[in-house]
Amino acid sequence: MTTLALLGNEALRFTTDTIVGYVLRDDSGATPEKVNIIALSAACTHMGCLVQWHSADRTFHCPCHDGLFTEDGEVDKRSSLQPHLSPLPQLQTNVEEGRIYVRVPLSKDDSSFC
């Protein structure tokens, strides 16, 4: 997928055969020994449009109906669709020797790290 060194402080979009998502560093509660990584589905929970990362305000914006999500995938309180949104689904991550892996579904009934 990517490495900690290449990830930096932005959200990195990834695409597999079954999902489009983002991976980003979560510095809240991180220590030099432990880096927190978040991986999220990019599908808006309103109607499935793919959200876009905006570095300027560190939020995910849905281009279809102006849904807003925080960098950890929660519904942004400024979103006009707040009552109709659920948080973006989080995906399991694993960091091994500086490489970031995300568990994604291989099919509708399976999941695996890639």
C-alpha cells in the first residue's frame, strides 16, 4: 500500500477491486513508538458518492450533496446533511516494518490485508 515515510500528513487515496478509501495518520495519542493510522471507506454514507479530501480544512467533502466528514470519518457538525449521515466506515490497519497495510474486502464475503 504505502509506507509511513511516504504518507506524511495528508490523506492518501487508494483503490482496490472492491473499495475506494483513504489512509491517513492520526496524531492524537501517538507516541514515538506507536503511530496511529486510520483507514476509511471513501463512500459517503448518504448515497455512496466518493468523498474528496480537502487539505485546507482537513475534512472529507461529498461532491454530491455537500456532506462533510472529519479527518477521522465522523460526521462534521457543519454538514447540512448531519441527520442523514453516519460516520465513514473504518477499515482495520496494520503497520509492519514501516509499511502500512489495510484490510479490505476481497469479495462481498471475505476480507484480507493488502
